[in-house]
Amino acid sequence: MIKYLFYIVVLAAIGLVGYAYVGPWFGADFSAPTEEIRKPVVLHAD
């Protein structure tokens, strides 16, 4: 039982790595957003 679980985990890891490489060809976009976000910060130093 543990042996089969190990095989499933290994296959899932291989599938995840494969999806990371092949995903952009199928329209999956993994890039981070590139817009700048500014928020005011109020410091209360007493």
C-alpha cells in the first residue's frame, strides 16, 4: 500500500514539473503581476 502511494506521489511530482514546462504553450500564465502598488504607511511613534 505504501509502495503504491509512493508511486502516486512521484508521478504527481513529475506531472507538476511537466505542467510547469508545458503549461505556457497551452495558455497558462505563471508570471507575476508587474504593476507597482503604493500604499501610504502611517507610523505612530510616541
